[in-house]
Amino acid sequence: MEKRAVMSLSGGMDSTGLLLDLLSEGYLVHAISFDYGQKHKLEIQKAKNNIEYLTEKGIEIEHNIVDLSSISSLLYGSLTDSVIEVPEGHYEEEQMKSTVVPNRNAIFSSIVYASALSNCKKFNSNVIIALGVHSGDHAIYPDCRPEFYNSLEDSFSKGNWDSEKVSFHLPYIEYDKSYILTKALKSCKRLGLDFDKIFSNTLTSYNPDSLGRSSGKSGADIERILAFHSIGRKDPIEYVKEWEEVLNDALKTEKKYIEGLK
């Protein structure tokens, strides 16, 4: 029986890693990207670039981009409001709460769930809903925590027919970005894909410059930089500074944060 998955593909490293893992595990994947008026909308183009690369390699993926851009005027936060600057610093510091987009993952999950149910009927098959949320998100983002998804799945199952054919798949929920990259390396090897090419077509930064280069200063940047460093690889994306500089800055930020906890 065919294995099917519907996933949220932001264009960031977490969801891209998840896409690679699903493909290497033999899933037929339907990927959905969301334009919600985010400042870093370039991430959607990154997702499209990777879909094109995978297609060239003979891997077919259904990809839809859902336009929710009109909702941005209703959402207050540094990722959608032009007046509020994206903060710099460690991912788990208090100021990073401004990067929370109200109810974002519930909105996305509702759409992905609806699509998964439709795929169940269309293909007469069970479908998993795959999301790349991980433990590094838990401190700042309540909608990335296990209890949120347990509750969400329960509510969705009560509000839909055929919900027994759909289940959430959250393989990184107790792991970090280093784990995601390590898994992705193995998946790329199994699929015969270029790991650096794939991840050069991702965007994690919340505040890239006009050329699309990552700042290296936002919490999301720092977490990504440290993850690549932890597996002994240079991040293939372009930063506003050289890799050695952004890595040094990230290590200093991490050290400062840890010392502040003592």
C-alpha cells in the first residue's frame, strides 16, 4: 500500500529536513507552503527551488502555496508587522516572544488536516500529517509543544468524519536542529541528493537583507548556525558576514545566554 503524507513546507531547514526524511522513507508527499504576509517571504521561493531540484532528480512532489497574506493585518508581531523590528539574541530569551505569530500553527494545521482528509478520500488511503516542530521551539512557541498537538488532534478527530485515517507525525518533537541535520544527511545519501545544494535553498532568518542574505543575529539564525557547527559542517547559505564571523558571534551569544542562567 502506498504511504502518503501531507506536510507544511515553510522553506526553512526543519521542514526541508522533514521532506527529505519522508521521501527517503518512501512516502508520496503533498507539500503545502503558506504566505501569511511574513517579512521573510523569500522562504517560499526557497521551497519552490528545492521542489524544482527534486523534480529534476526524478522525485515528484505535489506542492501548493496557500495565499493567506491578507491575514497579516490582523496579526501583531515582529514577523508580520513592519513597525516592529525582529529582535536579536538567543532563541529562548524573553524578547523572542515578539516572533510568535498568534495561533499560526493552529491555522496551518487546520488547512493541512483538511487537505489530508481530502487525500484520504481521493486515494482511499491513510495519510499522515507531517510537521517539523522540534524541542528548540518549545520555550518560546506554545503552539510547537506536544500537548498542543495532542489537544489539536483530539479536537480535529471529533470534528471530522474519517479522522481515524489521519494522524499527526511529529518526528522531531523531542529533538533539536542538530538531530534534524544529521537525519537529513542520511536521507540525502539514500536519495542521491546534494545536501549542501538542498540546504543552500532554505531560509531560517527572520530578517534577511535585500539580497536575501541571512543576518546571523536573530534567534533563528543563531540556532541554525550552532546546529551546523555541532555536526562539523559549514552552513551553505549566504550570510551578511563570512561564516567564521557569524559562527563566532553565535558562539558568543550562546555563551552569554548560558552564563545568564547561572
